[in-house]
Amino acid sequence: MTQSYVVTGGGRGIGRAIVERLLTHRHAVVVVERDVGALAWAAGRITAVVGDAASEPTTEQAADRAQEAGTFAGWVNNAAVFRDAALDSDGADEVLDLITAHLRPAVVGCGTAVRRFLAAGTGGSIVNISSHQARRAVPGALPYSTAKAAIEGLTRALAVEYGRNGIRVNAVAPGSVATERYEEYLSGLSKDAAAAVERDMATLHPLGRVATGDEIAAAVEFLLSADGGFVNGATLPVDGGRSVLALDPEAR
């Protein structure tokens, strides 16, 4: 029987790359996306649930569609919020609200997936999309870094809590990725400024470049699959070595 998967935020960027990779292997894919226009490229190939991945009615609907489409095997929490705030200027309430906005979709998605896997008695796999910023914070991104660190903690806790039920929970932590958002950022800069950013990215990643979306998707697919069947509670860095690089001003 066909295996089915749910991917949140699957219309663009890393989410789209994950969806495309799963479709290549003829899996049924349900995509949760707030912007229906972002799914035009996948018309007729996926089941779309238009709504907020932080809303339980939306995630429950997505799980219903996945179970109708095949054997519900996996859930990917990719939906993200790209807004930040600072404690000194915005205050604790604003920062905490943004941490919640970043974190809630992963908690809600995990909760829906776990309940469905337990009810079916079949087990399943959850993959949370984290970031290199969970362990090496970037200035100006306090809520995002904090929430991603929490997502990695959530990943470990769920792996321990539900592993005996055959439910595996892992995370993938990308570095910088050549998504549409990244390309749009570069296109908004002057030629010289864009070249400077790309030089900086090459320096930050020991492989000398940013990732492609498909390279992140390949790691997610592995963790979802039987090939990753004994991987549980892990966060896999897919960052070209960015998270282990210690830039040394004395290095030559």
C-alpha cells in the first residue's frame, strides 16, 4: 500500500524540496500551507490543506487526508516564522510571543502525529526542521534561535517518550540554503553586495557554498525511511560543516 506523509510549510523552500523528493518516490503527500498560491507548482500531485500549521484543527485535517491516501508513515514539521524581536527594545512579552510562534507549529504537528501513530499501532517517523542557530546563535535572531533549541529538546523528549511505541522523532539542522528566500535576498542587493554575501557564505561553510534544498530533503527522507530505522532522538546537522567551524583570526 502507498505510504503517506504530511509536510507543513511545503509550498516553498526546504519544504517544497522535501515534498518534491517524496513525490519522486511515489509517496502520497499532504501539504499544510497557509498560502494556496504557493502550491500551484504541485497541482494534482499533492493533497493540500490550506491553513495554519499551528492550529490543531488544521493538523488533524491533514492527518485525516494522509490516512485516506495510504499508510500514514511520517510527518515533517517544516513550517516556520521569520520574524524577530529584541529583549531590550521590544520587551519580554513580544519575545515570548515570537518564541511561541516559532515553536507552536512543531509542538502541534508532533502531537497530531503521535496520537495518530498510537491509535494505528503502526509506529511512524517525525522529522523536525531545526537550524544551525539552535546551537550557535546568530545576533539579531533571539526568538528564532531559542525556539529552534527548544525544538531540538522536544525532539529528544519525544524520542524517549514514544520510542517503545515504534515512533521515531529526529531533527535536521540546516545551515544556509539556496531557497527562493535566499535568492530573493541576493537579488535585492547590488552586484557587489551580493558577491560579498556569497563570499561570506563560502567562508562560513567549510564546503565553500550553501546547501541546495534537495540536499536537506535527502537527509529528511533518510530519517523518514526504514534506512533510518534505528535513528531516534538525533539532530542531524546538514550544514556543510558550518556548526563545527571555529573561525580563527590567526589561521592562515
